[in-house]
Amino acid sequence: MHDHHHQTSAPCIVNEGILINKKDMLRALETLESVKYTYFVDGNVIGQGEGVVVKVFSSQDTSTLVINGCLFLNILSFNYLRFYAQDNGLTTIELIEDSKILRLISIEDDVRRITRVNREIFAGSRYDEETPAELFDENDDDDRY
């Protein structure tokens, strides 16, 4: 007798959806470059502006930071990610944790800003104190989160 295991297919999510898997959240955020951001707490706007996503990572010990037009996004700061396409074809991503939402809306790239960020943040060993996070290898079990 052959033992056939029936595996459920992984979801296919196109243009809109909710992601709870941390690896999926990481991949979605890695598609962003220049964004408009709005930070809501209990429905109230706490901060907003434009910036460049400099780093997406997973760390129990490091905060998500939005500072000087640079976004350092820790996926562990959020419970889940919701995304949807706008009428203009660009995507809105919302990072949600309880009553807090960090909304990121893709905008056209500002080449000068990206060049400045790359030059300042990634030059030499200036930003070598923390290794970019990899959640786990492609071969690892996704059920770790």
C-alpha cells in the first residue's frame, strides 16, 4: 500500500489580501522603495510624511523606526499586514498591531533621495552593527512563526 500524503497548496494572493506569516510579510515589504507613510493610533493620525524603506528585518530587540525620511521596518512590531491595489495601480500596505496602523503607500521613486540614503546608510561599515535579518532558509519549516 502506498502512503499518499495530501498537502494543501500554499495560498496565492494577488493584488489584495492579509498576511500573517512573517516570511510573507517580509517579502511584501521588500517590494517597497519610496513611500508616503501615515501612522495611526486609535484612528488618530500621529505622524505622516514621505520616505524610503531602507531596511526590512525581524528582531525581538529592535524597534521599527521612521526617522529623517528613512524607514526601518521590523516585521515583529506588527501582528499582520494588509495590502490592496489603488486605482492608479500602486499598492497600499498597512502594518497592523492592535489599535496601531502604519500605512505605507507606494509613490514614484525620488532618485536623489534613494541615492542619498544608499550612500549614507550603506557606505562602508557605517551600518554594520546589525546584520540584515533572514527569517529562515527557503528549506526551513514556515511554521516557526
